[in-house]
Amino acid sequence: MIRVFGAGTGAPLAAEAVEALAGATLVVGARRHLDGAALPAGAGRVVLGPLAPALDRIGKHLAEDGTRVVVLASGDPGFFGIVRALAERFGPAALDVRPGAPSIAVAFARLGLPWDDAVVVSAHGRDPRTAVNVCLAHPKVAVLTGPGAGPAELAAGLLYGSQERTLVVATALGDPEHERVERLTPAEAAGRQWPDPVSVVLCLDESRALSPVRTMAGPAAGPAGWALDEAEFEHRDSMITKFEVRALALARLGPRTGDLVWDIGAGSGSVAVECARLGAAAVAVEKTVDGVERIRANAASHGVYVRAVHGAAPTVLSDLADPDAVFIGGGGRELPAIVTACARRARRAVVVAVAALDRVGPVRSVLAAAGFVPEGVLLQSSRLAPLPGDVTRLAAANPVFLLWGVRPTAGASEGATQ
């Protein structure tokens, strides 16, 4: 049996942990946990760094010595912790796990906030872009940090996305001498040098930090529907992606939590808003001032955040973080240049809506040249419309070509960002 005890968030080790340590022949843990525990004089000691050597040492010890292995881990070791690796290597039946208070729970407790509605993302050993995108898309996020993905890196990503967030940096939680919990803007956090151990970073939209009581933990349930009617958005002179087109565009974009989606030539921002409703971080690029205000109003009316960027593509795109997927709904004569710029940087997919047949070939060529597999359809729809006398006619919508390209390698990386 491998005994695993949660520690390090303020509470002293439980009596059963002290008893287990007294009889242990091998103790595994972070240096601060080992230094703070009373270890038997003859016990082996493994300081956690890379997991593979530690797991090998545990396996060898079990084979040679028996079952007196104790692992000390932070907080709840079953929550983004070492329990997963131990269970995969030795089997769940070999583990006796006694969790402590999770660092996230302690951090929110210091603020007097509930955390059942928080989105939790681990940036430890991962590209911080996923955590940044989650922070942009959701009003209450807890990020478990790691080397190269700490407060400064998260804040730097947020500087390009939203200044409307507060970062709460919790350092050395539970340490009576060194614990600090600080509220900062992204600009303030990005300019600091942060010592270890930073336990957790909370990212808050404080205007929405308290959600209504729900029956499920985590982020709010996804929308009951998508491809909303055009009447659900403020728009000018019917300049909006029709819901039939938007439905297929969303299917090809595949927006999800952790993604960043660009909506270029956004107009009303309907595509960006729908992507945000589905959990993705969304940026809407629009060249008109009134269009930018309209996008912000539509995002607010649907309870989501969309970063509205005023400017013309492709010029303004250089200031944006690389997207997972891009929707291009406008562009005019600059369309080939816009598609080229987006295709160079999109990680997964580019979707383009065009009305003119003459633009289909050039768009497909650009997508193919960038390494995408180009596909497309002509969408023609007729909606039911009432006539006097309780009869119905078909009202034809203007036909639209929806073109898209998906990187051949995108399927292999599904879920890699999570």
C-alpha cells in the first residue's frame, strides 16, 4: 500500500499521517513538504521533480522492501495531482489517499468567495495559452501554475485580450510566514518577478464573480441552442451572418473551452458571440466604430465577453494572439490577403463566407497553399413566411458559399490543449 497524504495549505499533518511517516521506509514529496515533516532517520527520501524517476524509485522500493511508502503532496493530491500518475502505474487498489484542503479552495476562502462556479485549469507543464483563453472566456477561473506558466505569463497573455480582469495571486498558501494573497491588474502582474511557490492564480471578472445558485459545479451549462435568430442581435441593414450559415460555420469552427476564435469583418459579432457562448475566447475585428460598439452590446446582452478590436484586417491581426480557428465574414478586395494572414496562424481551421462566385477559387487556393484541406458548400435556403389568409410561402435567402480548411494534423491534437 502506498499512503498518500495531502499537506501544505495550512493545516498540520493529521495524526494518521504522522504515524504513517514514523513507520515509513521511503518518503516522497516536494522539498518543502519533506523539510517540514518528521522523517525516520533511516527512511529513503525522494524529492519530487520529474515524475518518472520518482515512480521508478517507488516501484523498486515496493519490490524490495514491502509496503511502507508515504507520499506527501499539496492539498488534494487527487485533483490535478500525483494520484493520477500513481494509479496509472501501480493501480488504484494500491493507494490509500487522504486528501487535504485543495489550494484552490483555500485561495477562494481567503477572498470570501464560493468556488463551485469556477473553471479550473492546470498550466503546470502545459502551454499557458489554454489557461489564458479560459481566463478570457469565463468570469471566474482558477489556474494551477507551473514553471513558465505563472502569474507573469498569464498576465502577459491577458494584456492582449482583456484589461477587464483582476488577478489574485496566492503565494505559499498555508505558510504562516510567507503566505501572500494579492489583487493586481494584468499590467501589474506582468511586470513582477514571482518567486516559488505560487500556489494558484485566480482570474476574476469581478462584476460577475457571484453567479446564481446552481445544481452543477464548474462553468455554467452550455447554451440550450445556437445559430440564434438574427433578431437576437443588434445589426445594421441585415448585415449579419444568417443563422443557417452560422450553424454550419460553428460546426466547422468547433469552438470550445480553451480555444481562441477570431471573427474577422465581424459586423454584429454574431459568430464571435456564439463562439463565446460555447466556451471559447473570442476576438471580433471590425473596421467601423459603430460596429465595434454593436459587438460589445451584443456580447453584453448574451452575458459573454468578446474582445472587440477596431481596425482593418489584415493590418490589425499582427497584434492578436494566434487563434485556434478563424471565421472570415467580410474583407472585400482584401479578402485574399486576409485569408492568407489567417491561414498562416490558425492552429486548426479557417472558415470563410463569401457571396460572389469569383472569390471561391482564390480562397480555396490560398487555403490549400497554407496546408489546409479546402472544402465548401453553396448554402441556399428558403424560410417559411406567412401570407394573408393563413397561408405560407417560401422566402428565399441570398445564396452564400461557405468555404473552410482544416489542418490535416488538427485531429491528432484534439484535447491536447486541455
